[in-house]
Amino acid sequence: LCQIGADESRSNAWQNMRGKHMGKAMDVPMDRPKGIITVNGEGIASDRPNIISLRVDIRAESNSAEKATRIAANNFDNLVDSLGRKNIGKKDIVSSNFDLGPVYYYPRDGPPEISGYRVIHTVTITKQTDPDKIGKEAGEIIDAITDAGINDVSSVQFLLDEKTVNELKKLALENAVENAREKAGVLAKASDVKLGGVVSVSESAQFSIAEPRFGMIERAGAMMPTEFVAGNYDVTASVQVKFRII
């Protein structure tokens, strides 16, 4: 019985101590979150492009597939020689597609007939250059292409090297988070509450390139070169940030 009593005494003492400590804990004021402010932030970072990328279609037609292929190969060699005079090597001229197919003649009566063969050899020309000279050099490349007897440039793009793009991504995200913090601060002040720490952040980055625009100078014979005006390479980022209200 004494042992049981002793156990009961210790149990009662433990309950009393636990109650005192709990009482003290309950007396301590605590900052409890009163809610969440959720905002979307947007950020942008820009730089001037330093890479020219052009896609060119080399076309050739003849009455035989072999001859059409030979003409296309000769046109490609002419293009390489012409671009070489603009310090663009063969390694910067990459084939992206080669299509050889028949050309059909459709008589008024009767089935279609093969009248010849057509080759379309698509190449991409890339050159990294000084941003201050990119518009002028793009025009010079266009002129070199036409001097080679090729008149089918399907696209012109002004790009940025990968290292600089990655730096812009980071800067755009930083700007987006800062924008979200400013918005949350405005909402907190307007609501007469205090802004706490960040609960969560999620991001969705989007990237865009300003479309190249033709400059005021367009080719008018051999004396007047073609020139472009290159827009900025813009990286935009959007984030959603949740802040505590305390």
C-alpha cells in the first residue's frame, strides 16, 4: 500500500508540475499567423542580342534527280564561298533539311506526269558578333547570300549566348520576387496588418525575343547595303509568393 501511495503521490506531483508549466506556457504571448497574403510578381531583364541566325533554302530543279542534286550542291558551294568572304566558316553553316522529290505536270486529260525533280536544301547560318554591329552584319550576310544567287531566306533571328541568357533568367526572377514583395507590402499597409515571412514561392519563367525589324536602309543595287535594326532580347519571369500576416 505504501508503494501505491508513493506512486500516487508522485503522480499527483507530476500533474501539479505539468499544470504549472502549462500555465506558464499559456501566459507567454505568441505571434500566431492571422492569415496569408498571396501575390503575383513579374520581373524582366533585357540585353542586346549578339548572335545572328538565318535560315536559307537552296533550291534547284532539273529534268533528272541527279542533275537537280548536282545543281543544289553547286549552289551550296557558291554560298559557302560567298559567306567565307564575310568571315563565316563552313562550320557555321549547318544543314537542317534536304528534300528531293518529283515535280508533277497535271494535264487536262489523263493522270499526273513527272516533269522534273526539285531539291530544297535548308541550311542555318549562325554568327556571333558585337551587339553594336549586329544589324549591319546581318544585312551584309543577306547580301552575301543573294550574291551567291540564292534569294530564299525564310527567317532571320537575333539571339543571345547561353551564358548571358542564364544570367538574365536569374535577374528576371530576382526582379519578380522583389515586385511581389512590394505588392504584398502595399496590400498589408492598406489592410492595416503586418507582413510576415514568406510561406511559399512558385515560379514560371517565359522568354521572348524582340522581332527583328528592317532598318531604313534597304539594298538598292551594289552601292547600298541591306541593314537591320535589332530589338532587345527580353527575359520575363512571373512568380507567386505567399506571405504570412502576423
